[in-house]
Amino acid sequence: MAASSFAASSIPFTTTPTPRISFASSSFYPSFPRINAIPRKFLFRATTSSAPTVSATSTTSVQVNDSPASATPAKPLPFRVGHGFDLHRLEPGYPLIIGGINIPHEKGCEAHSDGDVLLHCVVDAILGALGLPDIGQIFPDSDPKWKGCASSVFIKESVRLMHEAGYDIGNLDATLILQRPKLSPHKEAIKANLSALLGVDTSVVNIKAKTHEKVDSLGENRSIAAHTVVLLMKK
């Protein structure tokens, strides 16, 4: 069979002569046009120069090199959620104070302050929602001025910080965990006093109480615990 050939298409770059395809041998190695020049705009080169500064706004800049970054404060959130937890041992000879109410019982909370597990829990929930340190850091038990202090002092300070940050309480839900005594006769008094300390209507405060089914220290009447979740709303 006679060898055949074809003419190369017009290509905007310098090329080698028209390729020829030969079937005379068992190998089939066509040669293709060779590009002798690549437009400069397609050439890329890696560099080790320092990264540039990226400016997001006229008042906010993010430095990508070793310099420290600077930014404007984050926009205040429309609402914040906080969770608090507290637990105290129950020992004879101490008063049992829950939510600022003295509950008749043969045992009370052993603590540096008055040991009000509910108010401590509520304080931690508010501080947590605000992104602040916990109650132990703000009111450390190593400080003698808090010895035997009424926990209402801690509540009032956390409420002050909340208002200072521009928030109000949306609602609060608390759960008390103890085997004894039964809190049903005292729940309304606890709720009313806690609402007054927080400066809110009783409709936004909920108090629940549960036993621990006689399991571990809570169920054996050796301790008392509380959980609180609070929703803060921007004013």
C-alpha cells in the first residue's frame, strides 16, 4: 500500500514540518506539532516572597505574615445560651438553703459560702452565656470575704454583668437533683424568690426537682446537685 500523508492545520505557533505516518513498520509513532513558544501570560513561577496584607474593610485588616492580626469586635449576638451545674455534699449541722429559701432538713450543704446549689448553678449559667469565667474564678473560695456569704450576692453581681453587656433574661429552666427532702411544698417559694433576685417575672423561671433513684451519693442523700439552662436576649 502506498504511503499516505496529510497537511497540518494552520497553528498560530512555530511548528515542525508536516508529520508523516508510515505503516511500513509494525510500530506506529506519529509525530505531533511541537510548540516552540508559550505565551508569557501562561507562565507561572513559584516565589518565596512574604505574603501580602489582605484588607477586608477600611477598619479591619488581616496580616498574613508574622505581624499580629487586628480586627474590630464581633457583632453582639441577638441571644446567648448558658448552662450551669453545681453539686455539694450534704452534712449534718449545716442549713439547707435552695434558691435563697431555708428548707427544713437534718442535713445541709457543706460549702465556703451558704452552699446554695441552685443560686450557684444559676450564676454559672448566666456567666457562661456571657462568655465569662465561672463562679469559682470570680468568687474564689480561697478569699475569706466570701466565707458564709449569702449566694444572693453572687446572683446580683451576675445580673449586673448581664445588664452591663446589654442582655435580659429570656427564660430560665432549672433542675434540682436530691433524694430528700421532697421539694414540692417549697417549689413556688423558691421560684418566687429566684425571680425576684433576677428581676424577672415568675413566668420566665421554671423549677423542677428529681430524685436520683437511690443511686450514688445523690440517691443516698449524701449530696445535692442542680442543672440550669438560661436564655439571654439582647436588649
